[in-house]
Amino acid sequence: MGEKLQWANLKSFPWLVFFVAIFIWVAIAGANFYYQNNGGYTGTGILFPISVIYPNQFLWSGFVFAFLFLVFGIFAFKYAEKLNVYLLFLIAIVLVLLGNLSQGDFDIAFLRPFYFKGRQYYADAINITDGQIWLRDFAKNLEQFQMHTKTHPPFVTLLHFWILNISNIETLAIVFFAIGCLSFPLFYQVLVYLGFEETRRKWMLLLFAVIPSVNIYLLVSIDALVLTSTLIFLLGFAKIFHQKKIDAISFLLISSGLVLTNLLTFSGLFLFAFLGCVSFYFLLKGKWNFVWLSLMSVAVFVLAFAIIYITTGYDQLETFLLASHSENPDGFRLFHQPFVYLMTRLEDIGEIFLFLSFGFLAVFFSRKNGTEVFENRNINILFFSAITAISAMLLTGAYGTGETARACLFLVPYFLVLLKDINSNQFKVLFYLCIFQTFGMQMIGNFYW
């Protein structure tokens, strides 16, 4: 009877959508490869929509770690209902470790993302002698830096410098990973505030740990830090929806998430757009409370960066304008490279979708009973505000170099919360498809950024 039930569960999954998604990916990737192989230029990577990937050297140690990741993840999911949530936090961290150690060893997984090819923030950080002077003159020296340094606020590179100044690259990797792992308890608390029942919260936590984008990029990535800071922001909104009022703590969470994120990345503009979308929605309902919340949060942001400017001489707005010009020196790409603009937009969206997994896409685009993902009003407000905000950014030409699976890691929670009310059987199949896809992706390549 158990086997028949499991077979019925498999049969009810939206396999048609699953295979259609794979077919569309293969078709676009094949067309892109053919066009580029015949001298065309699309502005995208050869393995569309994956923008950065290096072939993985097969190491038996890596295969053992990958196999342990797969087995450990499946067993953890199977017994998640009986496990303490604090143990699940530890399991989630171990799953990310095992997934990344699939690359082979500690150096490849933890250290190489910092020093690989000498193009990362690390390469500029080790050349800083005086952090205060370096920050003051950052805009003046922008074009001398590596690509990642000059397209991000300087505090990312300074963070490298401060840690390296008191320790070494190993400590740098561990600190980054530790901050990234704070996303697990933050995400879990978001689920509590959004009304997820306990078993679904535990399943979601494990899914969050094995979904390709998080499993691959949570380790020693600046975007893992951004995921943590944006989850602080999201937690503030979830708390408001939970208690049906705006209080000092939720305001503090939202404003601190806004400031912290913008210290790390210019993608923090997403949070401003998100605030605008949420405010507009409630304004249409005749409610001004979220408008005032947004204005006060922006005021805190302006005050914070005004203090930074007064005390250090660093101007965030000037740096943003210079970084934007550095990434798009010829201006808005739609006007001078319309085809490349279109293809890079497809690449950005496609990479986000691919790293969410085909299993997730099958449920997301399905209309079968048990796969309903837009059933909760509060979650819909969060999701559609996020999608509107990121769509506006993509339309302006943001993420011209791709890598959105990493750079838009902060979007993952907004997608995953849609799974609140889907059928448990569908969720189980989705989880297994997701973990197998991550297993395969971690085995075949290094996704260094």
C-alpha cells in the first residue's frame, strides 16, 4: 500500500511542466550556443543561462562529500518532523558544507573563491595599507580596482581588509560563512511570522539549504552576507503582518536591513523599490502607515550615510554613479545593443530560475490541484512587490554581466514562501528533485564569481 501511495504521489507531480521547463532551457541554450559558435554575439555565457562556471576536476574526496550530501539530506528530510529545530539549523549548515566540499577539499571550497585568478575583492584588500585613506579616496581610484571592487560599495573590500588585518584568509572564509549561516534562523523566524505550521517550517529550512542557489553560493560569498541582511529586512515585514501593526522592533529590523544591505551592495536599491511597491499597494487600500514606515526607513538610511560622509569623506551616491558608468560605459544597452540587452535579460531571469531548480519551477508554473502557490494574501504582497522591484531593476539594464543566481540570492526567500500551502506529497517530490539537481550541479562545476 505504501509503495502504491508513493507511486501515486509521483504520478500527481506536474511532470509536464517539469520537462517543458527543461526543454525550453535546452532549446534556448542550444540556439545561443549555435549562434555564438557561428560568430554571433549575445553578451551571455556559452552555457546559457549559467554565466560563470569552470569544469570541475573529478576528485574521489569530492565525490564522497557529494554522496554524503545527498544521503544526509534525504535522511534529514525524512525524519525532519522528529528533529529539534536547533539540530535542523546545524543540519542545514552541514548540508551547505558537504555540498561545497563536493568540489574536493577545504582549499577549493573555502579559499579559492577569494583568490581565484586574482580578480576578487581579496586582491584589492591585501593591497590596502590605511583603510581610512583608502575609503576616503575610493571614488577617485575606482578605475584602478578589480571589477567586483569597483562595482560594489567599498565596505565589502574593507571588510576583507579588517578581518585579514587581525587574522588570515582561513578566518576570513569562516567569518563569511558564519554570517551567511545566520540566514537559516532568520528565514525560519520569517516562516513562523507568516504562519507556516511546524512540519512545513522544518521542511522549508532543509529545502532552503539544498536549493542550488543557496547551497552553492552561501559559502564564502558576499551575496550570502546580503542574503542575511535582506532577511533582517524581510523579517520586519513578516513581523508586521503577524502582529497586524507596525512597532519599534519591526521598524528597526527594516531600517537596519536597508542600511546593512546598501553597505554591501548597490543591489540594495531593490529594497527601496520593494518599499515603494508595498507602500503603493497599501496606499491604494487607503492606508498610509506603510508610506510613513518607508519614509522613516529612508530617512534612517540617509542619516546613516550622511554620518559616514561627514566622518570619512566617502560619498555613496557618487560611487554608485561611477560604478554604474563603469559597468555600462556606453549607457543604456537597449539603445545601442538591443539584441544583447534582450539576451542578457533572458540570461538573468533564466539563471535565477535554473538555480531555483526545475522541481520548483514545475510547482511554480503548475495549475494542478495541490500546487497552489498564490493562496496567501500577505505572502502575495511580499512576492509580487519583490518581483515588481527586481523586474524594474532588470529593465534598467542591471546585472549586465549575469551571475544573478548569486547576485540575486536575496530573492530566494520570496519564492520559497510561496510553498506554504502546497500539498505535502508535491513538496516531497519537489525536495528530492531539488537535492538531486544540486548534487549534479556541485559535481560538474565550480561556480566561482
